[in-house]
Amino acid sequence: MDEVGKRLRSARIEKGYTLDDLQQITKIQKRYLLALEQGKFDELPGDFYVRGFIKQYATTVGLDGEEIVNDYEAQTPATRPRDYEQGVSKTRTAGHRNNSVGKWLRDNLGKVIIGLVALVIIASLYFYVSRLANQPKTQIPDQSSKVVSSKKSSASSSSQKSSSSSSSAQSSSKKDELSVKQAGDANTFTVKNLPSGSNKLVVTATKRAWVMVTVTGGTGSTWQAVLAEGQSHDIVIPNGVTTIAVRMGNAAETTLKVNDKSVPIPADATSVQNYTLNFESNN
């Protein structure tokens, strides 16, 4: 019986396989493979497994499995069960299936990793977009739109025109004259003696400029737009105004006036500036 084991071992060595390699390929335990090579067939689970293991071992190392089994049977008179082939076939099928899955994973590992990374990126983008979609949207007014004094303010303004003549008489003196002067810092101004009646803030662009004006006090209003070169816009100053905030995108090329009084914007103003006009009450 040693002759069968010797043939198996020689064929394995010729193929360059170790017992560990053969165990991985055939799924037969290493101690059984060693027993086959040493001719210690009585150490295997049974005669059925001996025949199956011999045939699978022989086929794996390039020998004729049937021939090696016949050599073994010639030395071991025994009845060969009919289900022998089925058992060996199932063992080989399972082994090949496992080998195929392992080989596929090895060959496609890079693709699998790339696919997983892509899946993670897609999922992250989906959650990010969903989160943005659920956030409240900020409404940006159209450049040409403006929120100005309501009809109530217009009615109030027109009703006070009758009293403007008496105010004009009082403002003729230097003491009551409208003044716009720089306050604590270069971007803050104090407006005094604003007459009752119709008042306006005039914004003029000597070059293309973006401007936003927010009126606090009175009826309040907000306006913003892009003015073309040489274009002007009037903002109504309501009674009871306390503050007007002006943000300019091109301050060096923009002028401000309260009625006919210029706001003394510094000559060295950079492009984007914020200005504040504080109105003092006449009372």
C-alpha cells in the first residue's frame, strides 16, 4: 500500500504543492493527506473516505484518479459502494465552489472596495441634500423690489404737507436748519432738525453700485437694488424715524443726501462700507 502513497507524494512535490496547499485546495484535513502519503489508510475515517480522498488527491496533483483508486482496490479486496462517486463528486463540487468564490473575491477586491466607497459617498450626498432641503429658505428680495412706506404712510405724509410751510418759516434760522454731521466714527452720522413733512434719502451712483437701505422707526422700510452709472433713487424718510442703515457695495462711487444735505462720506472709503444715520428728535 505504500506504493500508492509514494506516487501521490511524488506527484505533489512535482507540482510544487505543500500539504497546506493541498489541504486548502481539496478541503481534506492535512493529517489525512499525510496518512495517504504514508500508506496509513487505517487512520482515515473509513474505506469510503479512503477511496474518495485518494481520487481527489490524485486528480489535484495531475494523476488519473480512477487509476490510483484501482491500484488501491487491487491491494484491498472490498466492495466498492455505488454512492462512492456521488460522495466524492459532492466533496469536489463544494471545494470548487468555495475556490471559485475565493478566487472571485481576490480578483475583484479592488472593484468591491471602489463600489463600497462610491455607495458611502452617494449616501452622504443624499443625506446632505435632504438636510439642506429641510432647512428654511431665505428669501432674497428682487433687485428691483422695495419695501417702502405703506399707503398709510403716504396718506400721513400728504396730510402733513399743510404744516410744512410753518416749519419752513422756522427753519429759516441757522439754529433750526437741517444738518448732517459726522458723529463718533467715520461711518456714523447725526441728522438734526429734520423738517416735518416730506423727507427723502437720495442715493446716487457715479458708477455701477449695489446699495441696501434699512429704515428703523416710523413705518420702517427696506430697499435694495443695483444702480447703474449715473442712476439715483429716493427713499422716503417717514416721521418718527430713528435710524437709517446703508450698506454700499461700491461706496467710493456712491453719494448720499438727506433732502439737499450731503452725507459727508470719507473720500478714502473702500468699496464695501456700512453707514449709520441717527436722527435726533426735534422735541
